[in-house]
Amino acid sequence: MYTIRLEDENKCDNLCVWISTTKSGLRQVAQTPRVHREIIHHFYIEVDMQKRAFTLIELLVVIAIIAILAAILFPVFAQAKLAAKKTASLSNIKQATLGILMYNNDVDDEFDAGCGYCWFYPLDGGWSWDTQPYMKNLPVLRDPTDTLSTQNWPTWAFPPNNPTVSISYVSNGYVWQDSNNGYATHVGGVMGLDQSKQIARCTNGNVQGWMASGRTNSSQVTQPSSTIMLSVRAGSFDIWGMGDQITGVTWWDNKYGGAGLIPNGTGSTSAYTAENAAGNSYTVNLNTRLGAVYTPYANQSPFAFCDGHVKSMVPMATNPNPSQTYITGPSYSLGDNGHDPLNMWDAYR
């Protein structure tokens, strides 16, 4: 900004005009007779005022530059924020995994069940209930991007009736049927439905379990570094039924706690829908190949493995080429005794 100073007429006969472009000093640029004082004064004041104002074009240019910078930077900020949430989710699922492994060490290396015959975790167990003393921190069971929907909660599950809480991480409760032995049903994952024993606590009289086996020991997991322990399913919960596990089948997609399909690299690409607790259909994923796995991070999701490590993956990579699309239940023709060698959900492959 230019500064104009007119010398006091009492100090000199001529009008001294000074101009400064810095704060430190003035430079004399003209010495003019007093007769022209008013003209010069008017001229320099107008020049000074013109330099203080923005034109409309200048203002529009500035606004346009700001808009362009915002358009460039806001997506970058959003990506950075999502990357931070992804890192937090990987940290959370890692801590949950370590808690489960510590629990296993105290029970002869046997994985807990997803739920027992009664389906009610406080009564006959469930990993998300039984391992709480080893975690002691609810947020480690939640993905930062999960909205924690309660649409799959039965009406009786809400507090204060029961101490139900929302979780995001669910166990690999993959159901495997032995195609060589009449399709006998087993838990082929690591923490799934255990209905293999006779039980009377939640029924009228003794009921023989209908599953051939319902528990997995760590020693039975043939490839622990590539066998899934935990994945992410939005809107899960820790009290009942399929609320804390993915089974690989749709048998319990009808109001029983959560969608069950595992990812499928060659399956249908149509939307995957299930039924919530109110009996209303909802969309689990827009692509059935994702199964019930939640993918907020550029089509990737955090996974925890039985050896304790975690990583983010495209869900279809966990089951890239199954022998049959899992829509009504698994049936195999590949591998040893029907085990798909590429299926990371199958602990016995």
C-alpha cells in the first residue's frame, strides 16, 4: 500500500510530495509549487483510495480459487479421516483377537462357541460374552464407521430387560456339512453354533443335539495364519442367536440375529437381503459376493486370523472360487472330504 504525505506549507514554499512503499522511510518524488497543492492532493488521495478497494472481478477470482482448493482438499481430508478410522478398526480387532487367544490359553486351547443350544449367551455361553474379562473395553469390539443399528435386536433384548450391547466384530461360525457322510453338520469355522450335545436347560425335557460337532480346538486349525477368526458385520450384538457370528448359510437370516453369508468370489452380484427382527426385509450388501461382511474402506474390511495377525482385505479374496454358490447352504465337491482348500473360513481344509 502506498502512503502519500504532503509537506506542511509552513515549512517550505513549495509543496513536497513524499511516497513510501515500506514502513521504514519516505522517498521524495516531487516538489511542486504551492499553487498546485490542491490538485496534487486530490490526485494522490484518489490513487490511494483506488488501491484500497477490490473490484468485482478480483473478488470473483478469489472466490473461484477458494472453491477450487476446497474441491481438491476436502476429498483428501475425507480420505485421510477414513484411513485413520481403518487404522483404529485394525487396532480394535487386534485387541479383541488377543483377548480371545488369552481366553483359549485358559481353556486348553479350545475356541469358545458363537452360541449354545439355548442361543442365549448369558445362559450357555458365547464368545462375545465369555471373553469380556479378557478385553474389559467395549470399544475394542466396534468398528469406528459402524452406525450400530439395532434393527436386528429382538424387542426383549433391549435394556433394561437385558444388558445387550452393539458390536461390529463377529466370529467365523462357518457351518460345514460333510458330503461324504450324509452331510452331517459341523462347525467348520472356529467359533460357531454349538448344538452337538444333549441339553435340557432351555427346553422341556432333554433334547439331543442335531450337530455332529460344535467346537474347534486350536490344534485342529490346519492353517491358522490363513484361517479367519473375526470379521466385521455392521449392527451385530452380543446376547442371542447369530448376533455375534457369521455362519456361511442363510438358514437363520429370518429374524435370528444377523445375516449369515460368507463372501463368495463367484456368486451372484445381485443385492443380498435378509429379514430384521421386525420381519422387514433390509439390504445387507448391494453385492451378494460380499456376503454379510461390512466393507467401509474402499471395498475392503478388517479380518483377524487364528495366529493373531490382522489385515484389511477384499472380502471375496477370503473365498475366491467356491465349488458352489452359498445361498441355501454349502455343498462341496472339491478338496479332501468336501473341504475347499481356498476357503479361509474353513478351519479344517
